[in-house]
Amino acid sequence: MIKRFWGKQRREDVPSADSLTLQHVPEHVAIIMDGNGRWAKGRGLPRVAGHHSGMKAVKRVTIAANDLGVKYLTLYAFSTENWKRPKAEVDFLMKLPQQFLEIELEELIENNVQVRMMGYRSELPPHTIAAMEEAVVKTANNTGLVLNFALNYGSRAEMVDAVRAIAADVRDGKLKPEDIDDAEMERHLLSTTLPDPDLLIRTSGELRLSNFMLWQLAYSELWFTDVYWPEFTEKHFYEAIAEYGRRARRYGGL
Ligand code: FPP
């Protein structure tokens, strides 16, 4: 059954999720939301206008994912490498979670969405952490879509930290090298409570992973589109899901 989410704001011209033939809905969809800057530049706007518009796409896709019954939606909102950007842009990006949640948290709660954050907290400004934590705490008992923001997230750092923790356990005699396996590694990743993404979407025509969930994406289906993130709509999301349903996943088997 299709749940009606943020129903009063649904546009009439959008194809409904149930009008599509979807063979398989992925449990976990991860998205590299790319192209905000280029979208803005193409319109003669400052880059931050692209990020602001990208926030609206976050809402559209959250609704679409929830409508379809996707269980986990992970969005790459800020990477550990994004600190290299001009300070004004970083400051703007750090305010987005607060802005988004001020407007949307009530509806996220009403719609049983659980907000989570995946990333290194210590470097984030207090106002960013406070907004995320409020949302995480207020939605902790919700059982619907898990909306997971990857914020100050970097996959290599996450894996290096995991290896360090495992090495320390070996040094302290808590673990034998021969007992180290995939599950042991996964226990130390920031994504430890999530299943691996079934589907990765990247917008804007770039064909890279950009240090995003490198361990977790080992067997994920990848779907790329030239569309810039601010113009990514539920229609594109449904297209990706339909394509996912047509692919046969073999996990290295036949
Ligand atoms: C990449 O585009 C996008 C980002 C680094 C930021 C993504 C953030 C959002 C879409 C908004 C997040 C919203 C919430 C609610 C946290 P880019 O700037 O690298 O684009 P470009 O490659 O065209 O320059």
C-alpha cells in the first residue's frame, strides 16, 4: 500500500508511485547529490543558491522514497573533503540542516520518519550538531523511512578508524587476527546500524564515488544521471528505482 506523505503538498502533475511498474523496491538507496554549483552558475546565481534549491530536492526525494516504501535513504550532504571550499560556502552548507529541519521536522515526525546522521561530529559547528541531534532525538522511536544524512562523512577515514580500532583490540588480546572478518569491520563503520545500499544514485553526470561508502557499495547497483541535483524530481527517482528493478543482482555468483 502506498502511504500518502506530505499529501497536501503533492503536485498533480507528478506520476504517482503506484502508477509505475516497480518490480523491486530497494531497501536502502544512497544518493550523491551533485551539481548544485553548476545548476546555479547556469542561471547566473551564486553557488549557494544551488545548495538552497538542493534542499527542496531533498524534500521531494524523501517524499518519493517514503511513498515507495524504501526503508533507508542516505544522502551525502557534506564530505570530509568539502571543508576545502570557500568559508562562506561551507558556512552556508552548515546552516542547511538547521534550515531544513526548522521547516520540515514536524512533518517528518508526523510521517514516522526517523532522522539519523552519519559522519564525524567533532568538527561540525555546534548549531549544526544541535539541529541534527534535536531531529535524531525527536524521531528516534519512529519506525518509517530512515533519513540518514551523511554529514562530514568520508569513507577512507571511516575505514582507517575501523582498522585502528581492530588493531587495538588485537594488541590488547581481545581479538585474534584470524577472527577479523567482514562483520568485524562493519561493526566499526559509521554505517554499522544500516544495511548496505542496494542502489546508489549520483546526479550531475559525474561518474565517481568521491569517497562515499566505498566498503558498503561493494555490491550496490549504480545509477547515474546528467540531471543536476536541484532539478532532480520524484520522476527521476522513480526512473532509477524502475531501472534497479530490471537489474539482476548476482553478488559475484552466476
Ligand atoms: C554537491 O554539489 C553538493 C554538495 C556538496 C552539498 C549537498 C547539499 C545539499 C543538496 C543540500 C543538503 C540539504 C540538507 C537538508 C542537509 P556541488 O556544489 O559540488 O556542485 P558542482 O559540482 O556543480 O559545483
